[in-house]
Amino acid sequence: MSDQQNVYPVRDDFAANAWADKAKYEAMYQQSMDDPEGFWAEQAKRLDWIKAPTKIKNTSFARDNVDIRWFEDGLLNVSANCLDRHLEKRGDQTAIIWEGDNPDDSKHITYRELYARTNQLANALKELGIGKGDTVTLYMPMIPEAAMAMLACSRIGAVHSVVFGGFSPDAVAQRVIGADSKLVITADESVRGGKHVPLKENVDAALTRDGTDVCKNVLVVKRTGGEIDWKEGRDVWFDELVDKQSSECEPEAMGAEDPLFILYTSGSTGAPKGLKHTTGGYLTYAAMTHQYVFDYQEGEIYWCTADVGWVTGHSYIVYGPLANGATTLMFEGVPSYPTHGRMGDIVDKHNVNILYTAPTAVRALMAHGENVMDSSKRDSLRLLGSVGEPINPEAWEWFYRVIGNEKCPIVDTWWQTETGGIMIAPLPGATPLKPGSATVPFFGVKPALVDNEGKQLEGATEGNLVILDAWPGQARSIWGDHERFVQTYFSTYDGMYFTGDGCRRDEDGYYWITGRVDDVLNVSGHRMGTAEIESSLVAHSAVAEAAVVGFPHDIKGQGIYIYVTLNDGIDPTDELKKELTQWVRKDIGPIASPDVIQWAPGLPKTRSGKIMRRILRKIAANECDGLGDTSTLADPSVVDELIEHRANQ
Ligand code: WT7
């Protein structure tokens, strides 16, 4: 292996000036393991508490009693921590730099302005009858109102559920029902890459579905002025309602374990699950990781390119940075518009110091060659970050060399929607980097590798990645279904949180995530359950059966490969392939677009009828020589037929 060939030592300037150097990381990590109570009691002080917690950690991962509480007797308000407490020192500092899809559109919003508008919005929510414990669904473009809406909910103790603006009406409906949302906040349209996406129209469609009548109002930001339908009595213009409100709204005193947000994510089975994140532990963890992993220094401009519809946007565009009084950049558009140099142009325009993005974005740029960034200098950059999927060493080196001008450490951050914040990542002043490795655990994180029976593996080895003890940022439950939470994460290996990822650990104790070991795909850093796509397909009248697997894709990391068995008498035409593609896009959203559809007269199944995905994955990856044992198949000839008619990618 090439582990040892390319090690990037810690830069001297980082070791000298960063929040943590090697000695400090080691000492703090050790303390966080030896005395988690003392460690996190100290860290909780980074927040302003209405009532400081005295009970710090009360957690159990035991299968028959999964119960996770941090700081449980503390009281605080998240928006007050992200806004009010900064006013005195940095009221006039920019909190959010907004960069529009159109490069001519940008604005700066100070902490004072963000405070005032958030309070107005909080009062507006109250006027709409929203209060503590109510849930609000956000289906919004990447505009400052999205951050304001999250913060306004937290101010009054309402629970937000952000739905990514690329999801379909059905996905919105499912989540409105699942969270029992009385209110949806949206915009007329979003704008991405010069194209308008009809968000309000999608909400209108969503709210015609059975069960969505829990939703009483739709609050609509006017983003483009595009034409929309209006339902009197239900729909309310954002500015009309918000402008007239007071800019003071008393923050609600929330228990540390009161819910802050729900965020839906895909699993290996069933419909997406709404992870429940709570208040005190989540914010402590988001803020601390943001400070240490990105080595955020006073006054720096920080840009995370994620969307607020994903957990990365929650923890590292909104909550972590704002809790730390940072300047966070929010970008409405896509990295390829109007040119492929856009990311670099934005860095130069706003003097971005820290850039946190995804391997898929790096690979997409790489495909356009060495000169793709020539319109910018990017001299302001000091640190780069990567998240969402394993970054292949080639992409890492390219990111380092071409984007970072060979002077910026890259923090490859492994974490999940469930973990709330970064779990395994280098600290730039402490950890030598190895391209492709997320490196070492963050404070308080106790990873382990286990075999399929749950036996812990020692030393340099490979296995299933589990976490052995609780950390403050983790999800507490699945909204409305604690049993499913226990089943999904704590039942595979008793007493351990199972991540669903496979992982290798090298001689230096560095962790190398190898990817999901369950039926979850990671397409361009977006997580998708194969079961979700399959159930969408079999709902089409032409489809008898469908099996979905991932296959290696140069830019997306994984692509979506679909095997479809048609009902008797249906012709396997190219038109039908297009129709099925549209069907899935409409049902789930464009991110679930199939890359390849192959007609499968039969699927490889065991005699008990279980589809052998292992074989389908191999065929999709064009590794037809290494299919392994097919003797347990009910009808081995289907495999030859699939190989012979393997679809061209
Ligand atoms: C899955 C979680 C939390 C950030 C966005 C994704 C994969 C995430 C890395 C990384 C290797 C990674 C894992 C994980 N993943 N970051 N740095 N290296 N793999 O959140 O949608 O909940 O997906 O993304 O497979 O389980 P998510």
C-alpha cells in the first residue's frame, strides 16, 4: 500500500498557531477518554447557558436500553448562542456572506442584522401559531432566509425539519406527514446554475397528498418573483408577515435534551428516517469541532459548499460557525456556473480562508484539467476540507496542488447525519496527513473495528466501524420510532453504535473508510437507500422486479445501476428506459437518477428467493471474472444472461 509514501507533515505555522498542536491533541484526547464527564463539563462552558448543567453524561448503548442524554439539567437557547451573545463584541461583523447564483449578486449580513431579522421571523412564526415543540418543514433555496428560519425555530423552541430543495413533492409530503408539520417555509423558486426550480409548485403538489392536512400554512419567500399559484388562507408572503414584527423576541429556555431538529436520511431498508438531534450536546459538539478541525481563527472567512438540506449545512454552515462568531459564506448556486472556475472566483471575491467541500466537486473540476482554476489565485486560502465520501488519493493531491496551491492542509472529515458532527479527522496543527485517510478520532470519540460477529479487532486491520461510547453531538432517536433507532444502530453489535461503514486501520492507527457495508449508496456524497429506489420502480406498472446496486463512477464516486425485470408482455424499449428514469426522478428527486438500466429477464436469487446483490454489484462494476461461488443460486444461467447483455455505461 501507498500509506507511507505520501505523508504530509504538520506545517510549522499551523503547529505554532493552531488551536491544538500534537501534544495538546494527545493530552486532550486522553482526558476525553479517561474523564468524559470532566472533559465535556469544561467544553459545555463554550456556550451561554440560562441554567448551567450539573449532570453531564448519562448514556447507555445497551441494546435493551438505548438512552443518550448530555447536560440534561441544563437550559439554553441555540439562537441566543448563535446571535445574542455576539452582539456586544461583533454586532457589526459579517455573520453571513451570501453569494447568489448570479456572480453579480452578493450581500453581507451582520450579526446585528441577522439577530433582528431572526427575531422578527420568530415573532412571525408565533403569529402563525407555532410554539415550543411544534415542527416546521423548511424547503428552501440557499438564501439567508434558510438560516434565519432555522434560527427562528430554535428561538421559540420549534423543531425544524429541512428538506433538500432537490427532493420531489412526494418526498416533501412524506416528511411533512412524518414530522407532523403545521407549517412549511419555502420560496417561490430557487435558482441554481441559471435554472429556476419551482419550489412553491412542488409544495403545492406535496400538500395535495393524503395526510398532509396537518400543515396549515405555507410561508413563501419571494426569491425570483416567478409566477406561482396562491392558496388564500394558507399561503403567506414572508416579507409581508415578517417586516411588521418586532425585532425583539425573548429566547425560549430549552432543556439541553429538547429536540432542535429532525433530519431525514436514507437507510438500507424502508423509508427515510428522521433523525432527532437535540439542543445542548449538539451545539457544544458542532461548535467545538468547527473550531478545532477547521482551526477557525477570529475574523476568518469560512465557506462550506454544502446545502442546508444536509447535515453538513446544519452543523457547518449554520450552527457551528455562528455559535463561534464566525463569518460563514452561503452559496446559492453550483460550482460549474457560469464557469468551472466559479469556486475559485468566489474564494478570491470574498477572500475565503477555509474551504470545505466534497470529493465529487473536486473530481468534477479535475475532469476539466489543470487550468480550470486559472481565473482565480486563491491566495487567501489557508485550509481545505473534504466530506461526504472517501476522497481518492488522486483527487486529494489535485485538491492540494491545484486548488490549495500546495500550502493548505486538507482535513478529510468522516462523519454522518447520525453523528451530528465530525468524528474522525485530522487537526491541522497536530496530525500529519495521509491522502485518502480521515486519520484519527476527534476528542471524545472512541472508534473500534469489529468482525461480523462483533469481536473487536486490534492493531492494523480491517473491519466494521463502530463507536464504543456516546458523544454529545449524536442523534438521540428516530423521530417517533425509537425502536427503529435501536434496531438500526445498536442491534448489530450489542453495546456499540454501528456506523454502516467498513474501515481499515493502519500501523499508525489512522482510519481509512472503505465505504458502506450495507445497502446504502453514496452518489456524489448524497446518501440513498437501494430499497427506496427499488420500491419506486416496482410501483411502475411495467415493472415486475427491480434490483439497485452502486458501481464505481469517476465523478460521482458511485453511480446507480438498475436491473429491471418487466412484466410479461411489456417491450423492453429505450423509451421505457427513459420513462423509468423520469419516474424515479419524479418520485424521489433528480439526485436518484439512474445512471444505467439493464433489462434483466431474471435476477440471481438463492433457493430461498434472496437476491444476490454481491453478484449484481460485480456485473455492474464489470468484474465478471471474479463472481465467486454461484452454485447456491436457484438458476445460475441468469448470471450468464446478465453478463452477456451487460448494459454499456
Ligand atoms: C456517510 C454518511 C456527514 C457528512 C455528509 C454525509 C460517508 C462521509 C466521509 C469521509 C469517507 C465518508 C460514509 C458515511 N462519508 N464522510 N470523509 N470519508 N466516507 O452524511 O449523508 O449521513 O452520509 O457518508 O459512508 O457513513 P451522510
